[in-house]
Amino acid sequence: MIIKDPSSVNGAPRLLLRAEGLAVALASIAAFAWSGASWLLFAALILTPDLSMLGYLAGPRRGALAYNAVHTYLGAVVLFGGTAALAAPMGMAIALIWSAHIGVDRALGYGLKYDDGFGSTHLGRIGRQTQE
């Protein structure tokens, strides 16, 4: 049974957004491989954006704000553009790791958070669902 949540994307648009996340993740990983940067760096930093979940210790509203600030492509794109303009390969590598992380999250269905709790995302509810 598909539960329609009016605050999230459903159906084909949800599948397209998840496929888009996978495409971004694969493109970011391919660009990272092409860059010649260290895979040890990749392994060390790939989960770093998830540290933003610590914001939930201050409550769901602050947690969502912290999580969303780090889990949008905007930061990674700005970092990549700025470090590309400065010819700073380390910054570019970090930006690619960051965008790969976000892409994988989106492909797995982890969307941007609403302030009513971690499980409430723009791609639908995550975690254990209860029937009412």
C-alpha cells in the first residue's frame, strides 16, 4: 500500500529525483577517480556530511536546518566552482566527495528534512512506519 504524503514527492517524480541522485553520485565518483585524488581521502570524508545530524541534539527544527544546510548541492557546487577558479585540486576533490555523498543519500531516498523529525523528508517518510 502506498501512503500519499502531501508534504513529499510521490510516484514517478520521486523515482526521477532518486535516479537523479544516483546520476550525480556516479558522475561525482567518476570525476573524483579522473582527478587522481586519494581514495583514502574519499573514504575518510564520504560520511562527514552526516555529522550534521548532531544538530538534532538541539531539537528537530535545528537538526533539520543543520542537515539541510549540508545536504543540498549548493555548498558542494560553490566549493567546486571556487576551488576550480583557484586551481585548488584538494578543494575540488572535497566538493566531489560532498556531492557524491548527497547523491547517494538521494538515491537511497534520504531527502531534505522537515522540522517535525528526522524521518520526515521531501522524498517521503524514512524509517519504520506505523499504521493508524
